[in-house]
Amino acid sequence: MSDAHQKGCPEWRVMLHGFVDGELDSLHAAQFEDHLATCTDCRTEMERVQAVREIIDQDGVKWRPSEALRSHVLSMLSFEQATTSGLPLPRQVPGWRRALVFIRQWSFVPSLAALATGAFLFVNAPSQTALLQEQILSSHIRSMMADHLTDVLTSDQHTVKPWFNGKLDFSPPVSDLSKDGFPLIGGRVDYLGGRAVAALVYRRHGHVINLFVWPAGSAAETTAVHDGYNMEQWSDGGLVFSAISDVAAGDLAEFEAFFRKAARG
């Protein structure tokens, strides 16, 4: 994506290629189309991306690989040859490739090879926590696009809480924390981890805090920083709570403490 577009309209860049590739759902595709109607920069960038794709798709178009890519391919070929011939690997071969060589060399013992491969993939696969944090971050960013921060816009907790009735299979606790410096803005239904969840929206000195709530037996309490956003996760009363914002980590920790206290009455 062009430098001009990243500076001028960064909040939409995560959706542009998905829109061009037809990977957005109907809701977000409609939101992006509405945005294109008012944003010249995004229309120009989309036309540029589409033009590049049309050129690449033409018959006879060839791309000359860089020397770095050529060296990488040759390295991979040498690695493949070494794993099949039993020759020692060069020093520059990464540790994970050496592990694969060990697994392949012991492949004459099927059960051991399968166990080793499974263990290797398990250790190197992203954790469920990391995947969920990615979804939470994406939902937080999307919520601030195209005026979809709330489905019910009100600071009245007695309006927000019953609004979720019939939309979710659980009842999330809702508290207005205005006296503590975290006013309630509203709520919406979001989608995380393959299920509908509640999203409660708060503000702190102009910053948005999204608090996602869903039912679960238990969840580890975690504090994390993800791409400049702070996250706090805890469980209480059979529900999981995950707060995310670009406020200071101390402010988000205060929010958690105030919300827990208010939820318990």
C-alpha cells in the first residue's frame, strides 16, 4: 500500500485488500463501500491495487525474483538435499530446520516420527490465547470504523443491559463508571472465537475502551500489550471479560478494578 494512503487513512488499510480479494463479509464489505463513497484516497488506492492485480493476471507477465529470494531458494534446495543424503547441514541453517532433519532421519520409526512431528508443530503453533488476542484487536479497530462503535448508544446502564436480551444466550453485567472516570457509551453485539459476544463501550479522556464479555468455565487472568494496545483479561461469575484500549496500562488496570467492584455490587 502506498505511503500516502497509510498516513492519510490508516484505519481502513486492514480492510482494503480483503475487499479487493472478496474476503470481507457482507457487513464489512458494505461499510467499506460506504467509506469509498466519501474517501478519495481509498478509492485511488483500491484502483491502484486492482490495476496491479490485472497486470499480474495477464498472460506472459513475468516477474524477475530478487537476488535475496534466489539465495533463499538455493538455500532451501541445499537443505532438502542434506536431509535426504544425511550430509551435515551448514551452520547458517536455523534450528527449526535442524529439528525437521532429526525428525526426517528418524522417520523409519513411524510412531516416533509422528510423535516428534506433532510435538514440534504443537510447540511452534500460535496459542489459542494469541489467536483470540488477534481477534480482539481486530474487533476493537473495526468498531471505530464506519460509526459501528455501538448498536445501542446510551450511558444508561438500565437501557444497555436489557438491550442484549434475545440477542445473546447470556446476560452481561453492565455498569456506568462515570463517577470513576470511565463513562459508559453504549454496547453492541460482536463476534469472537466462533460465537456472539457482548461488547460494552467506555471512554477514558477521549480514548475508547472495548470490554468484550462471553461465557466460559474459566480463563486465565492476563495483561498484555498488542501492537500498541493494552489488554486486560479476567474471569468472574462464569464469564470472561477482556478489555482493550490505547489508554495507559495503569488506566486500564484501574478500569478493571472499578468494573469488578461494580459488577459484584
